[in-house]
Amino acid sequence: MGRRILVTGADTFWGGRMAKTLESDSNVDFVIGVGTKDPNVEFERTEFVHVDQSYSILSRIVRATKVDTVVHTFMATDSSHLSSRTLVEINVIGTMNLLAAAGGPASSVRQIIVKSSTLVYGATAKDPSFFTESTKRSSTASSSLERSIIEAESYVRDFAEDNPHVVVSLLRFANVLGSDIVTSFSSNFRRRLCPYIVGFDPQLQFVEEDDVVRSLEFVTRNNIPGVFNVAGDGRIPLSEISKMIGARKVPISLIMPDLFTLPLTKLNLLELPAELIELLKYGRGVDNLRLKEAGFTYRYDTASAIENFAKSQRLKRSLGSGTTGYKYQQDLESFFRHSPAIVED
């Protein structure tokens, strides 16, 4: 009997991609995806079920389907368009309901993979150059998003201690760049804008979107427990990133930067959520050695993730926004990313 896997957030970018990846695995008998909206990808084998944001019905679904693995991708990591209440409902209550559904000796679940964020470490002048998975943050959480992720992770740790028969993997992802993913960073860069706090030039670290899915797939297939940072090698100053992408630097006042940028954010000309303010001052780096030692190999370091993003944006601009051009560009990128005919340097 093959594996039976439930993917949360199957209507989102990450959940949809993860479900599609698992569909192609011959060792997986059954994939069920849950989400609050209609999925934005076409599934072949995944059975999709609509749920609410708090996942209140998840216990019933787990009992009925007897899934052995849960991949929890439905964790908000960008507060641009979400209220504090919604962040708590998704990250805290949603995670609590998921763990309640998966816990207990009578449960069929034997593996849980949780997609989290390096936001749990914060960003201050006191921080080390690189956080390891065991490094404690040096300050209290300054944003609602960070607080919700920290609380959600505390429930995951408690679950792992109380359910030693379940393999629990917690992956903390650095800021993501890629040709398709939409984040505050990528939205600003696509507008060719690079906001910065006056007087600061932080060193930033990114992970490419393909490596996000590949790492989730890696720990799922290999049943690897533990906490792992997921980020490309190296850090690059924001000023250099703006040059690589061809973005115009937008100076932001050090004093009350959120109020300073309010007119631009109201007009949807710039995105500067609260969790980015400190990052744009002090930057953040995480040690990615633990996942490498477990056997994972990155395709992109920070520099190549930025270069790949810049290349994809140049290609999109050269082809225009028409449907034919966009489809051509998508097919071309898919070929270069995934074709077995490509020989890597």
C-alpha cells in the first residue's frame, strides 16, 4: 500500500505546486488537497476539498481518509494584505487544528511537514551573521506576523514532544524569489523599485522558488525529522541587488517608515509590510548546513536566485503581457528548469 498524503493550502502557490509534485510519485497512492478557495492549478490525481481558514473540519477529513502524511504549506508569511486577526486565524488556530487532527495514538498520521519562515529569528543590530536552527532571537517579535509564526512553531514543538511516533519536520524558509511567486520583495522588484531605509544597506539572503518545493519534497519522501533552515548560500547587499535587478532605489525615512510610505502603499505602488522594516535595516542570514548534511542539494545560491529572477523579468518585458507571449515564456522557462536534456554546468 502506497502513501496517503494531505496537503494544506492546495489552493495557494506552494500547496498547489507540492500537490502536483506528489501526484507524479509512484509511491503515493492518494493525495488530498484542502484550501479555502478554488485551486489555481489543474490537478490530475489530487482530490480537492474546500475548508475554512481555521481548518476546523480537518479532524473529520483525516479520520475519513486515513492519511499517513500531512504537508502543511498554509502558513501566512507576508502580511501585506492580511489583518492581524486573519494572521492568527491562519497561522495559530489553523496550525492548532491541524495538529489536533493529526495527534493521538489512534491517528493514522505518521509524518508532518510544516512550512515556516526565518522571520522567527527577527532582525536586529545584535544578531549574528548567520542564525543556526538553535539560535534564539535577540528581541521580542515586533510584528503580528512574526508573533503568529512563533506561536504556531511552539505548538509544532509541543506536538513533536507529545507524539514521538510521528516524524515532524519544520522548514524555515528565507525570503523567496522566482519567476512566478508573488511576495512583497518580488512585487517591488517587478515594478523596478527597491525601497531602502536611509542610512542602511542590509545583507539579504534568498531561496529560489524551485528549491522551496524541492526541499519540501525531499523531507517528505525521505522522512527526515527536525528543524531546518532553507536558504541559498551567501548574502548580498541590498544596493547590489537593486543593480542586479535594474531597480530604482526608493529612500524610506528611518523615522516612522510605515507612515512615510503609507500614500504609496495605499495606491498599490509599493509594498512595505511591518515585517520588512527591521529586515531593511539589519538584514538576516541563516545557516543552511543542516539540510545539506541530511542530503539536500540546492540548485541556486542567493546570487543565482536573484539573477534568475532578473532574467525572467527581462524575458517577460521583452515578450509583452499578451497571452501568447506569456504562454511561450512559461513553456520556455519550464523547459530550461526541468528538461532532462539540459546539462548543468
